[in-house]
Amino acid sequence: MFYEKLNNIYRNTDCSKLFPETLVHNLELFVKNSLNAGYSFINPYRFAFEFNLSTRDSLKFFMYFTDTDGIFNISLFIECSTPACVSQQIFINNQLLQEEGVDHILFCQECDKDYEIEEIFPYIKTYFTLNPDADKLLHKENNDPNSTYETFKGLPDNLKPLSPSSLASIDGGAPTLEEVIESNVNAAGEPISSEVARIEATISPTSKLTQLIKGRGLK
Ligand SMILES: [Zn+2]
């Protein structure tokens, strides 16, 4: 079921022109292994490392699965620049930002420092998580009593092998939103993930879409 969903996305987009079908199997395995190991973040850097892709290609491949009918949600965050708050992640509610009249200001709850989103754009990082529908699909598929996925899910956090933050440090951290946006281009030069395109249009100070809307062209 889960593989069919991945393969449908692969076959119904130009993903099949850019990447071999074996990568779809690899992605299924990678997502299941990540969850089995207790990670809630699916790291495209680690996917690149395991399957010999450039990070750009790995991100591009992830873009095809990061949309309304995809399997990934993308979370945005920054790390507070106050030295005492160095590991403090401030998450950005990008749904909220897309509403009119909402201030594009972030606050660090630890030190009260505020940040203007457009100004800190290059420092915004991303996490990929499984969306609720994909998660349900995997759960349905997991009636196998030998599956370790359910076993790990039931464990308290401190008994899981590694926390997401230690995963991030092992794998060279989380991709920046700029890297993600750069990779979100298909063979025809169009955005792959409309969700990422929406985020770009909402918060990127040099948004190509915004420029296009304003008639300034793409380049
Ligand atoms: Zn802070």
C-alpha cells in the first residue's frame, strides 16, 4: 500500500524521467528504517549518503513526495542566535504566515529575542516528517507481528536509539529552506512541490513567483 502510493507519485510526475525506479524502493525502505529506528524526521542528507546521490538530487527526489497528495510534511525552523539558546529551535507556522495581516515575526521563547522572517531567510532550516495520511497507511500495513516499527513507537523517548537532534548532528544537520527551494524544479523548469512553492512565495524575499506575479520575469 505504502509502496503503491510512492510508485503512483513516481509514475504520475516527471520524477520517472529524472530518477530510476529503484530509488522508489529505496525511499520506502529508508522511511520504514528511519521510523523503525525511532526517528520522526526523515533526513534527505542521510538518504543522499545511503544511496549515493548528490544532496541536491536527494532533495529534488524528496520534493516529488512533499505535497498535498505526497507523504512528507515540511517543517521550518531557525535556531536562536543568542549563545545561551544555541540549541533552541524556533518553529515557523507557515500555514499561519499565508494568512493576510499576520506579522512575519518570530520570538524565541527562551530569551524573548524577535526575528523578522524575511531578514533571517537564509538561516531557515527544514525537517521532513511523514504526513498523517502516510503514517496511517504505514500503520495499516504493519500488521506483521515481527515488525519493529510498532515496537519502537511504543517505547518511551529515552529508550529510543537516538533523538532527532542527535540524528541531525550525525548527518550534517538539516537542509536550509534555500537549498530546498533550489531543488524544487522539475525537468521543465517548473516547481515540483506546490507546497514548497507556496512557502517560497510567502516568505522568500527574492521569491521567483512573487517576481513573476509582479511581471519581473523568472531570471
Ligand atoms: Zn533565544
